[in-house]
Amino acid sequence: MSKPFRFGVSMRGAGSKAEWVTKARRAEALGFSSLVMPDHLIGTRMSVGPALVLAAEVTTRLRVGSFVFDNDFRHPAVLAQEAATVDVLTAGRFEFGIGAGWMREEYDKTGIPFVDGGARVDRMAEALTIIKGLFGDQAVTLNGKHYTVSGLEGTCKPIQQPHPPILIGGGGTRLLTIAAAQADIISIMPRSKRDGSALEDGDATAAAFDHKLEVIRDAAGSRFEELEFNTLVQEVIVTDDAAGAAAKLIGDWKLGVDEILESPLLLIGTGDQIRQKLRRIRDRLRISYVTVFEKNMEAMAPVIEPLLGS
């Protein structure tokens, strides 16, 4: 059975405390259920943990989340402590998103080795085992390929037990298989290019998402019905000329007009057309949790209002 719709907005940060407070309150007032932040080391942006704590403090129901922490930037013991602290300081309104990392530029600029995708994913899976253990009551011992911890106890325990909802996002088979076994929320996205330069445009079609969902279904087994599915929409264009707007994106996406209009990552059309598409996406792909970028927040708000809680 499909889950009710909920909507999130992804924000990088703000230039001042007052601006950030205004943004968080605006997201809540517009009906968004969550404010999430990406974890990158280049570009103008704020640190995830402190910003999310403040966003929760100045709102009443808004959930906050990492979307997603790059596992390679922190030792899992450090990340477990940070995530649990955010959950405590937000009174259990935190969603813990974690990923394997994909943007090569920030690895190169920080001197962090950019190993192949399979190794990054395996390292994230090992880290997640440690993190989930540190959220619990027992000491953690693991002599793994990537990490070694011995009798380590978590220094801070999250309010949400056994842990905050875990979100894993990605598009490759290995990552989706791990997500099917370990996550509570799976954000289905295109694969990243092997060179870490961008996402694979051709992997953004509805047909590609069909395949990803089947990978998850096969790997999740009895867990499948419990999972919540998300995607990060790349563009929202409210217009009476959907085909014309889609045609303008062909050069950027290397997809045909019909593929663009069908892609879960692109919402184009009138408010009614976009709502109909969101219902089709939920029916076809089980995606009920839809996140948009801050640039699309105001345009998306009147579109989603009739869908809230449905």
C-alpha cells in the first residue's frame, strides 16, 4: 500500500542566523514536512548539524535531515556522535541520511582519496554497521576491511530508538541492495558517473526507476512494504506549455521530450498536471516522499497543498 505524500525542501544554508530562521519557518508555513541539507565541502554552504538543530528549534513540527552525510568525510564513530546529538537536540525530529560520496571535485580539493564506487559503497556499509551499533546499548567491536573499532561505546544515544530513520540515496545496484536491507527511507536517484563529475542523465528515465525499484524489491524481501521511497526532484516548472518547457531541457538532459515529461526527477506542467504526475509516480514507483531544491520551494507550495496528508 502506498504511503501518504510528504514533501521536503533541500537547502544549503544562509548568510545569517536571521535569514536561516526565516527560511526554516517559511518551509514549515508552506506545508513542507522536512528541511534537509546536503553534505559537501565546496561552494557556499553551512555545516549540516548546527544548521539543522537551529531549524528545528525555531519551528514546531518540521523534521530535519542530512541529505546526505558523505561517509568519507568522517569516521563512523564521529558521525554516530554527531547524528545522535542532532537527534537529541531536535527532540527526535532528525532523519539520518548517509551516502557513499560521489563528487570527485571535493575529494580532489581536500586530498581525500577518490576510490572506485564499489569500494566507497562497501566502506559506507561497514560504517553504517558501526554507527547503528553505537546508537544501541552494547559496545561495538568490528575488525573490518575499512574500519577497526574495539569495545567502543556510543557517547550519545539518539531519542528515536533503535535509531533515527535512516535514509540512503543512490542509483547503483550495490547501493540500492544495501539500502533495501538497512534503510528506512530510500531515495531513488540516477547513478553517478564513474569519474564523479555528475549524475548519469540517461539513468533518470521512468523506465530506469522501474528497474531500480525491482532491485530494491528483490533485495528487501519482507521489508519492502515497510520502506518509504523518496526522490530529489531536479526542476519544477509550473507552466501551461509542458511540452515547450520540456523541449528547452533536451540539451541539458540528453533525453527526449516524452522522457523528460515522464521522468520522476522533473515536474513540468500546470499544478493539476504535476499533481497527477505525482500520483502516477507514487502508484508506479511507490515514491511518496518528494524533495525539491530551495529554488523551487515557492513554486512547489501551491502544487502540493491539495496533496498534503493524502
